[in-house]
Amino acid sequence: MSSKRVTLPMNAEEITRRLSSVDDDAHYIQYLYPAIAAKKGLSYTSQDLVLTVTLIIHDYIIAAGYIGELVAIMEAEAHTNFEDWIDALELDNEEVLREIKALHAKMWNL
């Protein structure tokens, strides 16, 4: 993995709009997307971004009250959107985007 970085868009509302274009689930819009949008303007390596979004998804699912096996099921469901969410964010480095997608696929056996 490279040490090159991508930067999330500077505008939280724009991040939410872009993510919503992939999946407009009301709970995602109300809870998950704002947590991602709170990271606006931050710069990430591929590993950092995959880890950050994975932890945000996990925290969202736990906060929603899911327990036991349902946590894994809900995480797997959310992660099916991951690559589309990354594309929707229109990040600025193709090499890092490829690394992000490859790492995520490896982590989730996709």
C-alpha cells in the first residue's frame, strides 16, 4: 500500500448528498452519513480510509441496537455499498482509490 492520500470533500452536506445518491435509506441518511461527513476535509491513506469507514459503519450498527449475529449481517449489508460510496465521493487519486477498493474487498472477502 502506498503512502499517498485522498482528501474527503470539504462540505458535509455534499458528502451526505453524494452518499445518498448510492443508497437513500432513511437511517443511513440520518445516522451513518453524518458520521462519515463529520470527517470532511480530512486526508487519508487507503488503509486509514478503509479502517475509518469500517469503524463508522460498526459504530452505527451498534448504536442502532443490533446485537449478536445481526451485527455481522448488518455490517455485511452496509459494506455491499462501500465501493459505490467511495466512487460517489469523487476522491482525487485513482491509485489510492484502487488500493481502497482492493483492501476493502480483501477484508470483506468480496
